[in-house]
Amino acid sequence: MRYILVTSLEKIESKFALPSQNIIIEYNYNISPGLYTPVITSDKPKELQLFKFGLTPFWAKHEMNLFNARAEGDFNKEDNPAFRGGTGIIQKKEFRKSIRTQRCIVIASAFIEGLSNPGLSNPYLVYLRNHLNPFAFAGIWDIWFNPQTGKQERSFSIITTTANSLLRQIGNLRMPVILTAGESVKWINSGTELSQITCLLKRYDSKLMNGYPISTRIKNPDENDRQLIQPAGPRLLTEESAQELPKLEMHGYYHSKKRPTSSEPLSTMAERLESGKK
């Protein structure tokens, strides 16, 4: 999985009720494992921090870069969407400490998925309707001491669950856990009971999402430009059934307030996703 973050610091502060942050946020069209990107952690819920995408547990002898953490842990290896077992992540050695005490929300504008196998073949940009940009993935983090550099490294994983109908339409059996505003508050509250935390590890409603195909250039982690999110075909759901079109503008932080219409072409729609302004 890859994801993108194309929104202003001011919008992030407003969305997540943060005080003014002394940090620089740059647009990123291809956030891949190994990059540093904004998160909000349970130990510093009023601070935006840059952590490395790809978790290495504190006990690891070498870097591990675990960018996804399965909610089911070692269960449901077939990715059956009807699975109703326990949340095995709480038993998984790599994540059982973090899921209890070191949770974070990972800030995103949209994400990119393709066929489950192989990788990002046939990639799609998937976004949330109703101009929900930015939004939050459920994440966990840890601190690892790098024996080669002598430095501490803060890194995170995004928790995944079985795919909803929209992601299965793409051909992917997994999807990131997406949190609503209220769920985000619970997620990073260190006092939230573990039973309540595991109840949040569920699929996001497919009716509140949409997506469209993009270039396979996204498979190269060195590619990072606005053309990556240009549509290469029609949306998964038709305009008639879409509640609102996304606004992914691609020209700076401050943009026109013109609202797109249902007859707007896909190329213009893609150019509006960045601002998320109404």
C-alpha cells in the first residue's frame, strides 16, 4: 500500500484540533515505506511528529520495516471478509506492546491499492467522499535503537483489515483501517480500554469511498509528482451514485473555492483533491 498527503498544515491542525505546529509539511504523492511522514501519537496527542513509515519493534536486532499490521494477526490468512474471529494483533509479538500503549493516527489524503498479487499492478487511487481530506489511518508505533548509527528511530505501521466491496472490486483483499473523527480521539487516548480499541479495527463503509485507476508509475517509490494522481480511466462508482466528487487541487496551498459539478471531467476532478475546500 502507498498513500498520499496533499493538504496544508492549517487544515491538519483544524481537522485534528491541534495548536499551531512548528513543522513543515510538504505535499507527497507517493508515500512509501522508508519515508518520514506526519503522525499524531498517544503520548503526544497535541503534537504533529514525523515518523518513519515501516515499523521496527524495540527488541529487533536489525531494521524490519513492517509497514502493515494485520488486525487479525496470524488468523484469517485467506483474507476471508466473513471472518469473525478474535483480533490476533494483540497476540502478535511485533505489535502486542504497541497496540496497547503506542498507538498513532496516520494522516492521509487518499491511498493507492491494486491487485493483491502482484503488488501495485493495476493501481487505483482511493479517496473518501464528502471532501474528507485529510483523514486518519489507525497506526501503531515504536522506538528502535539502531546499533549501527547509535540513534533512536521512531517508526510506525498502518493497521489493515479485510477489504470492503469497493477494494474487492479493485482486486485487493486488504484495506487500511480508517478512523472517523470520534474514533481517532479514542484511538490515541491512552486511557481507552483495549476491548474498545479492538472494536475500532473494522472495514470502512464502501459507500463512503470511491476510486479511479492511475498510472503504474506509482510502483516506483522514486516517482513523486502531481501527474501520479491523474485518472487513467473512469471511477469505480458512477457520478450519478457518487455523493460528492473529490477535490484534489495540485497548485499550492491556497486555491479557488469553485465547487466541482457532476459533469466535471475526471482530469479536473483530480486537480481538486489537494485542497479539500468546499
